[in-house]
Amino acid sequence: DGGITQSPKYLFRKEGQNVTLSCEQNLNHDAMYWYRQDPGQGLRLIYYSQIVNDFQKGDIAEGYSVSREKKESFPLTVTSAQKNPTAFYLCASSSVGGAKNIQYFGAGTRLSVL
Amino acid sequence: GNSVTQMEGPVTLSEEAFLTINCTYTATGYPSLFWYVQYPGEGLQLLLKATKADDKGSNKGFEATYRKETTSFHLEKGSVQVSDSAVYFCALSDLNTGNQFYFGTGTSLTVIP
């Protein structure tokens, strides 16, 4: 089945530790996105990428890093510089342009601090 | 700039009641409009969309009409079920600003038997 796979479903981070969230898609989409969702709040854009080897900062990129070495993969690293990382992280992908511009979401990763 | 404003929640309804969740938008170009639904602990799923003025999106008994004159895209359902309990997000995509989506803050709906 085509879709977006995020792993792990739950992740725990120790103080000073970097952790990486995985996002893989087999929809052949060019664009991929990372959002952060806090309880009772909407989605805030962290980073997005419209093509391999290129990505742009979103509204809350500080303390996060990404890479886009392959079309199907867009991992997010939460660095130790992110002082409040506890949240639900959502990855999405879309085709580029026109009527195909629909974002499809993974099931999310819930990150907590130990 | 682009933004989406949707009605504050939470909303609690009895089964078979009529649902309206208001959504208004601001856009610099000609956006496409979307409603997404999020069930507890899951990602967002596309519920319906409309790509131009006066288009009506519909799915699973839900409907929304793209009203350019009032810059609105209100979600409606004639008879809600307990299984409709979820958080609903209104969103827009404007090709003039690349492929970014702009989401509302979400409206939590609880349907009681």
C-alpha cells in the first residue's frame, strides 16, 4: 500500500541528546514537510523540502535539522538546542502544483523528554 | 499573507444533531481549500477539498462550499455520529506561495450518544 511511514511511534529523549525521527514515503511525491503539534494547538511548520538535496526553514526551525538525500526519505533531527521538544511530530508529503497539491500525513511520532 | 481562522472548540453535540464548523481564510492569490480530520493519536486525513470558488467538496456526509465573496469554507454535516468525534482542521494551499499549507488551529468535536 502507498503511504507515509513514520517511526518510531513513541520516542524518549534524555537531556542533551539528539534524536532522529524517520519519515519515508512511497507515493513518489516531490515535496515533504515536518510539522509540530502541541496539545490543543494547530500545526506549526518546522521544515519543508520540494526537491531532493534542498530544503527550507519553516516557522519554528530553531533546534531542528533535516536532510533530503533521497526522494522518499526526509528525517528530522531534534537537537539538544531544542529546549522544549515534547510534542507530536507529523510528517507529510505532496505532489507539486495544481490539483495534485494535497498533503498526505503519516501517523505521527510522539516525543517525550525523560 | 495567508491564514486560516476556524471556530473555537470544543464542540459537543448529541448524535444525529446538525454540525457546522466555521472557517474563514485570508489569501493573496487563488487558494485551494481543505478540511482534514484527526482521530486521537493519529495523523491527519483529508476529508474533503475544493479548488475554486463555488465548488462544493463532500465526503462521508460532510460538505463544505468554497465561498469567495465571504472568504469562507464552513464544514457541515446533517446528522453526526459518535464515530465523527475527532479534531477537524481547515487548511488552504496557495500556489503563489509554493506548496505550503496553512492550517487553522483545529476544532475538537465530541458526539455523545
